[in-house]
Amino acid sequence: MEPGDPNSASGGQTQNVSVPPVEGVSGGGTSYGWVDGGLRGSSLGASVIDPTKVHSKDLLHVWSLPSTANVSQNEAPRPLEKVNLLAARNERESFQIALRPKVSWATSGIAGSVQIQCTDLCSSSGDRLVVGQSITLRRVVPILGVPDALVPIDPLSPQISLHPGETTAVWVSLNVPCGQPPGVYEGEIFITAVKTEADSRTEVLPKSERYRLYQELRSCLDITEPRDYSSSEETVFCSDTTCYKISETVIEDRFCLEHGAEGWYDALDRHFRWLLQYRISPFFCRWGDGMRILAYTCPWPGIACEWVLGTREDLVKDIVSELRPDLGEEWWTYVCMGPSDPQPNWHLGMRGTQHRAVLWRVWKEGGTGFLYWGTNCYEKAMIPSAEICFRRGLPPGDGVLFYPGEVFSSSHEPVASTRLERILSGMQDIEYLKLYSARYGRDEALALLEKTGVYLAPDRYTLDHGPVDVMRGEVYRTCRS
């Protein structure tokens, strides 16, 4: 991965994803944001920089970070290194590319635009992981100042804009098909500084031509009438022991759908199918007329909140010792509002390993399932593109794991959060531990989890990504035969 050749193609339109309308961006949520005190764009002389004549490495910093990193807008540049990923069949592994302009090469108020080109990953035997199918790119967009929403980058127009003095992250995911032949796959990602569309048009048209175009556009606007908008396979990694609620009333309100109508069923089906890619079991829940308490009908007798358990591992052992698996009893846990920092949870602003550690905790405590109370429980809104507001009285991000796609673009597909991706990664870690347990026993797998420093207790787990790779690498090394 490297800043690309300045002479590479720059076709397509720049994806200029700005901060979406989110409660707290203006005035609120400052405790979850960052003050931009990083590097500032300078100038290579007084004239406008032509990115086709200057190498991209002189215009921007490029470096990589793991999926557990929260890449802030003032993230400082690091040396660029190769990215190595270990992934099983039917597994998704991700990493991030961070971009920060050294100077500005645009005249339209941004630092400049970059084009991101990725090659297929190829093995020595000729097998491929294809871009757009097995390899996807998404831009990380801040929510309340915290990098969280993963907005897809159009593979036909893979350009994004950068802002002066700000670091931008791109989330790269590798999805390995179930039948993919094993091997070492290699590829490259090229990051190329390009001219913005506005700069290109400005350069092509002389001043007199631009003025004539302006007059024609103005005439068209003058005669245009106002518009009325008031009308109305077999898998290697799979989990069926995690259940997550989708609020159908939120879908009804935001998408203006009548309960029971055809569009209502289509919307529920679309959300349900989209969530299945995260190997979870979505379920729908709604408030009944006159209800004061929301109750879950659940066939699993042993359910406890991690908030109540706290760091009491002795209490966990007592509960597990009383279970009767021979009678079909199971041990399910859940998080809701709490526990708070430093214990694992999925609140906005927590560390990436803290998000992933929720599932590490489930496995270490012998859980057979996990329940989460909501995935789309934002405040009520009446249009799909409305401001995203987290529910009052709840920690930011609690009960929200994805966002309406309409908030960011014209797409109707939901936009995942980094937290949802880390949930998937945590479940995949459990599958690695199960594989190790099947060969060496659960006690040895517990020892591996602890000796690598990945997870020891609810308040003692790795803050860095390195130990996670060490643990996964050890499972691969010992179980590959």
C-alpha cells in the first residue's frame, strides 16, 4: 500500500462525505470529540499545486491501523508499513488506512481529493479475492465526534475529499468466501492525489465561458417552478447464539410506513437480511398498547446482565455451577446501559478492544448465548434522512449499532458502525477459541486467552491490538495440521 503515481487516472466524482446531521455535533457531545491540534496544511509555493505534477507522497501522509483503533481527526501520522491479515474461510477481517494532507492542492475549500484503487488479492496458484466482492472500502465518518459510521465508497468512483489539518480513515474489509482455496494472497492499494471535479472544470473553462454558463443556469433557475415535496451455504464461522433486537416502531416512524403494509414488511425484511451478514440472530420487538414495561419472551432460563455481575467472577462461577445443561438450561448474558468504563460494552467513545472484549467475556464466563436490547433505537424521526439522535438518558450509542443509509447518501442500505464490525470480530475470536478448545481442551484455551494478554477479567484486557493477532496466530499455528 503506498501513495500512488500522480499520473494515474482520476476519473469519477469525489465522494465528499461530511459530518452527518447528528445530535451534539454543534454544541453538544464535546466530551466525546477531539480538539484539532494536529498538523496544518502548508503550501508548496504561492501558486496552486497541480497533483498531476507532484508525487502524492509529497502531498499527503498515508499509514495503516488495526480495526480496533479509533482514528481521530487529529491522529498523528505514522510510518507506512505493509498490512498482514490472517483470515479463515467465511471470515471477515478489516484494517484501516489513515490519510492526512501535508498541503492543500484544491481551490474549493478542501485540502484536496484522493483516489483509492485496490487490486485483487492473488495467490501463487492463481486464485483471487476480487475487489468489490471480497474486498470492500468504506469511509469512517464521525458521530458525535467519534469515528463510527462506515459509509460505503462507490467502487466505480473511489474518490474521497480530505480537509486541511484533519486525518481521515478508510475501513478496508476482506471477506473470505466459504470455498476459497487456502494460500497467501497479495495485492496493492494505491492512494493518489487528484484534481477535484471543481478544479478540473475551472481549468478547462475560460472566464468568459464560465460567466456565460452562470447566466444560463441562473435563467433556468428563474423559470423553474418550486417543487412540492409534501406528497406522500454452509459456513465455517457462524453464530446462532447472539440475539439483537430491531425496533419495528423506529422503522415505521422514520420511513413513514403503515404497520402491516407491504412496504412495512419489505423494510423489516431488508433490515433483517442485512444484519444476517454479521452472524447474529435479529428479532423484532414493539411496544404493545398500554404497555408500561417492555418484556422479552425468552426460552433461556439463565439470563443475567453484565452490569449486575460487574467484576464478580466468583458470582459468575456460582451461577454456572448451578446450571443443568442436561436439562437444556443455558447461560445467557446481556449489556444494557451498563456496565460502564472500563468494563466491556458497546458505547460510543469506548476503545476498540473494549467493544471486542464483550464477546471475550461471554466466552470466558462460559456463556452459551448473548442478548442485546437494540440495534436501531435512535430517537423518533419522521423522515429517513432526519438528524440522528441517541435516546435521552442513555449512554451515547447504546442501542444503536447501525444508521439509516439515507442520512449519508441516497442509498437505502443501512450503514454499519465500527462497533458492529467489532462485534463480528469478537464472535470470530470465539470461533478460534472453540477450535483450540476442541483440540486441547477448554482449560488450555483459557490459558491461551490469558497468557497472550487478550482478556483476563472485565477490567483487565488488552488495550492494544497486538495481543489479538498473537492469540489468533497461535491458534492457526497449532491447529493448522
